[in-house]
Amino acid sequence: MRILMVSAEYPPMMGGVGDYTRRLNGALTHQGHEVAVVTGNQGQAYRDAARIYPVRVQRWDRSCLETIRQVIAKLQPNIVHIQYQTGAYGMNVAINTLPRKLSYERKNGLKVVTTAHDLLPPYLFPKAGPLREWYTKRIIRDADAAIMTNAGDYHRVMNERAGIWNPRTMFIPIGANVTPAPPRYYERSLWRERFEIPMGGMLLAYFGLLTQTKGLDVVVDAMQQLPETTRLVMIGGAGDSDADQAYAQQLKQKISRAGLEQRVIITGYTEPADVSAYLMAADAVVLPFNDGYSYRRGSLITALAHQVPVITTRAPAGLAQDPLPELIHEQHALLIEPQHVGQLVAAAQRIQQEPELAFMMSRQGRALTDLFSWERIVQQHEELYNTLVG
């Protein structure tokens, strides 16, 4: 089957959607499918994944639609699969109209699938209100099928009272961005030596983009209260937007003002094998999301898959994770309230002081990730594609 992926992000561009798309493309290619990608101008080809089509999109405005149509005419794919995250496309609504713009191609057999990584409304103009919601629904409704990656969005799209957006909607959770595969001859002690951890000290790790929604200010504040023998590695760097770049700079300044330069290390963009090594070297992974944990966060699934104790924030009240299981406090992870420095400090201390608890959570958390295996994800995609193409 010939599949054309459309994703605004693709490695080495920063972002979980790009990492996810690369992993999915590689798995589909391994299954014998022909996969090509239309992405932003910084995306690069990888031997383990699909090929980047020579035409890269400079701007995700109306001009991108004709570019994508030209690629379709050249490659003649069976499926065009849009990996949709509002912010990745610069909050521009052009991509939301792509399924309908491909009406001619679809009459000739092309099928369009939209995977929604979030359902945040795009920007139009002040007080656009309902029109922004209309565009958000459009990229789901106009597709031949849709995939939701988290329970909240799935239940919203399939709400019968409010009106089902697309009856051909599947719930397929994302997998780990990085699987446990450190560099050859990996030794945990040698990686920990990089941080000059004193005897009895602790290494905490954060993995993901340095953005305002991740609770990183809380982590830095917690580091000021934790013993000086504690180290923190932030695995990742700033996003591509001006706002993300500005926030990352502010975060670095905060670390400097607090005198934590020797105790807090920011790696920047890191190859998957090194990400895996850092996580396996850590005593705990801290992910204090401002909006609570969600399985749409690839960093959470990655941390659990690496069998490292996780400290993360409780999901908002009333937000069910079904059909996936809930994270259970003190079983899968230690759950704290968002923006609560004291609880984060106490949780980190428990990890160090209660090794039995840490060991049990690392095992129970790892067991959860069988639900997010890439074999299962690819099988569900293939089933959907075959249903559409016949």
C-alpha cells in the first residue's frame, strides 16, 4: 500500500508528533508499505523510516494545499494520512480544509485519514469563537476516517448527544517516542558519572520539549529544596516557535539565578539511543504537566517503558482515561497536584528513601506499556487502511 504522511513536524525538528510519525512510518515501512512524507523544511530522511519527498513545505498556509496535491499526483498514494496538531501547523486553518480540497482525488479512489494529537482550535481572528470550532471539526468530519490518540478527545468526537463528528473514528493510543535501546556497551554507572553525583545522591530526569505547559518552573523550584547531592537532567530543548524559544531562555536564566548550573543539565536535541541511556541512568523521571497526565504525552509512555519510577501530575477531575487504565498512585507512579513544589519534593524524597516502592512502581508502570506497543499500533493502522481501501 502507498501511504503519504502529512506532518508539520519531523525529526530533527523538535516535537512529539514528529517523533511519533517517524516511528509509525518506520514500522509501516518494515511491514512492506511504501511510505513518503510531506513535512516542514527542516525535516530529514532516515534510513529506518519513510523517505521525505523532495518538496518540503515552507509555510502551512493556502499554498501548501497545492503543493500536497502535486505530490499526490506524482506518487499516486492509496492513503493520505494527516498527523494533526494545531500548533505544529502554526495555528493556520489551511490544513483543516485539506480533506475537502482533495475531493477530485477522492473520487478516483484516494482515502484521507486524520490523526488528531489534540483538538485545540486554530487561530483566525479575535472573537472568531464558533468558527474556530467549526474548522477543528472539519478536518475530522471531512476525512474518510479519524484516529484519536487520547481518551478525552475520543469521547468528545464520539459524543452522541453533542453529535458524532465522524462515525469512522478509532481510538489508537500513541507509543513510546523512544524504546529502551541505549548505545552499545552501555554502563549505567558511567552515564551517572557524567553528572558528578556525590555518594548517596540522586539523579532526576525530565524528557520532552522545554515549554510552559510542562511544569518546569516547579521542577527548578523543587531542585532548590532538594539536597545538593541531587542532580537533574532535562533531556530535550526548546520548540521551534518564538514563544518556546523565549520560554527556554527564561528557564535557563532561572536556573542561573538559583545557582543551579552545576546541578541542572539541559541536553538539547538528543539522539534516541542517548535519550534511552539518560532515562535508564535516572533514579526517577519527573513530568509535572500543568494540565495533568495524559496518555497523549509520549514522554510519559517513554518513561514508563524504560522501567523508571515516574512522578507526574494527577489528571483533571472527571477526565476518564477509558478504554485505557488509569494511573494508580503508588502503584504505577507517584501522582502530585500541578504546580505544587512541596509535593514534588516529597515525592522525589520517597523515591530515594523507599527503594521497595520505587522498584514496584517501575515494574507496574512498565507492564502498562504493553497497551502502547508499536506492533499493536501498526496492526490497528493496517486494519483501518484495509477497511478503507478494500
